[in-house]
Amino acid sequence: LMRLIENRTANSNESWSVFGNAYPQIEPIKRLIIKTNCGVNYYNETRKTFEPKWLRDDVNKLTQSTAKNVDWVWTNTAQYNLDLGKHSFMALAGLEAKKYHNESFFGYGTGLEIEDPNYIYLDNVSANKNVGSGASNYSMFSGFGKLNYTYDNRYLASVTIRRDASSRLSKDHNYDWFPSFSAGWRISREKFMEPLSDWLADLKLRASWGINGNDLIDNEAFYAK
């Protein structure tokens, strides 16, 4: 117990982070809404672990490490809404970019001549020095569009197209297209459903088709290791 307490007196773990989100929106002309949304997350951590000499272990040990993560997403969209009597249209187009970056450093060594907190750094170890560093990156760029149509709030149709490009894949084959389509019938809006309106607020039948994909692999999976 006493050794555990003594070990912790020279150990440190400091971390801090900054994150936030902002989304200004304007309507330059009637029914056209332009929006940009940006989110950022930054994290930084420093660790130091020191094991002093002890009766059963006459060698002290020091481990130090640092890590930094930066993650951001930026989305821009333009949306236009149009109502023509019983016909309603909504068109949306957008671009999205996101990026993740990580850097890390670690070091280990033994044999510090002085066990003073002001002296306990990797530069002062005398044996078994081992240092290393690493980094990891990931980015994606997407373009997408969507068109919704509604007739009399009863019959609905929607078409979506999306193109995603990922840094996790080969540069020659790093993107693909993902279309989708859906159609719906709001049965509760039909006249023959009026007798049930006291207890049935909304009943809709919907069918859809689409293509999905993902890039859930290691950030550097494409490169030989």
C-alpha cells in the first residue's frame, strides 16, 4: 500500500477538450433556405507514470505518452419548398465533408539517477529507452440530393441520391452511388376512414427501396503494413 501511494505522487494525467457546433441559416428568396452546419471536437491528453526504486526492485521506470484527436464535420444544404394547391414539392441538395486526425507519442525508460519530480523525464533515463509515435487519418466527402412530392397530403413519393467518397478505400475505387426511392399512402386521410378519426389519428402505408454501403474498416486498411 505504501509503495502504491508513493508511486502515485510522481504520476500525472492531464487532459482537456474543446467541442462545439454552429449552424447559421438564411432565406435569400422566399421558400429557399440555405444552411451551413459545422461541428468540431478537439481532445488532448498527456500521461506520465513513474515507478520508483523499491527493496525488491532496484530499478525505477518511467512511461510518458501524449495523444491528440481532431474531429470535424461540415454540412451545407439548400432546400426549396413549393406548394401548388394540392401539390407540394421539397427539393434538397447538399455537400458534406468530415475529417478525423489522431497523433500519439509514447516513451519508456529506466534507470533515473535522481527521483525528483523536476528530474523525472525521458531525457534523464539511462537504460532501456524506447520511444515511438503514430498517427491515423480518416476523411469522407459526400454529395446528396432529395426530392419529395406530396399530393393532397395523401400520396407521397421521395427520391434520394447520394455519392460518398472515403479515404479508407483505394484512390481508384474510393466512392460509390447510393440511390433510394419510397412511396407512401396516408390511408387515414381517405374519406372512408372518417368514421375512425375519433381514435385513429394517422395510418400510413409505405414501401421503399435503396442501396446502402459502409466503410467500417481500419483507417489504414488499404495500405500494406
